[in-house]
Amino acid sequence: MPIKLSGLVVKGLQHLGKDVNMEITKKLIANTLKHVISCEANVPSAPDIYATNADKAKLSEYAIVLLLAEATKYGCDGSSLRTLLESFDINDDVLEELVRTYEDNRINLTLRHHRLGSDFPHITDIQWRITADVRSSTSDSSSGEVSFLLNLGRYHETRGERETVVEFVCSTEEMQLLINKLKEVERHCEKIASE
């Protein structure tokens, strides 16, 4: 299935090297690639990219993101990407920069693509504590109920810091149901492994 790009995306790509000068175009492509590949929210911004022709630069940035995503999705190689861009009358220098950037980063783009949207959170750590509603000096009422605060998380691959995936509170009965369900999963996995 060939890649189809909307007119807006093509227009954004055509701005590169023309309405957005070549120096800014190279910065824009490099910065956009960093944002696409990185799962970090702290990729530094590059405000000089948007100093002139901000609307066209933003449209071009959007177009680059979409081009990289679609090329990765369809498993394009450099020559098929080049053919696609040539059909849209893209500036030659920009065309070479986009194809080179894609080819040099194709593996990382593919890995990033596989991590987006299709995986469940990977839980590697559970923290918990018990809380109880007890009578205090300011209140005579107490339900005496015990509840559990569960925090499911994982350790970040590169930073090594713990990240919370989900946090919730459950009653004693709900906790027992959760434990029973987990034991059921364990038995099912053991059964499958022994077959």
C-alpha cells in the first residue's frame, strides 16, 4: 500500500528550503527527529526555528512528523521515500536531507513506532501500604475499615528512576478478589507452560 500524504502535509514539506530557509530547515528536521524518537518530554526547544515564518515552520514540522511516521509505518526504504518526495516537487537539498535523516535513523524510528500505542504498561514493581479509619481526638466516629493503597510501577529503561503506572485504593474484599485473580492467571500460565 503506497503512502498517501494530504495536501496540507505536502504543502508543509514544500515550504522547507523555500519559505523556511535551508539553515532553519536543517534545524527543524533535526529537532523534529529528536521529538519523534525520544520518549522524553524534556527535548530542548529551539525557538529560533519559529522566529520567522512561524506558521509555515509549524506546518513543516507537522509534515515532517507525519512523513517519518508514515514512512516507518509502511517500512519504506530510502529509494521509495526519495521517489515519493520527488513526486511532490520538494526542494532537492531538502529531499536529500529528509531521505538521509530517515535512512540514518530508520532503526530508531521503527523501534519507537513499535513502542507507541500498542503495548500495555509494563509493570515491574508494586508498592503498597495499609490504611485504616480510626477514631481520632477530633472525631468520635470511625468505620474501622482497613484499605490498601497499591502503587503499580516500573523502572525507566534509561534513567533507572521508578515511574508510577497506576495507583489505586481497594478494600479488604477487593484486595482478596485481586489476589485470587492473580493466582488464577498464575495457574493458567503454569498450565500452558506444562502443555
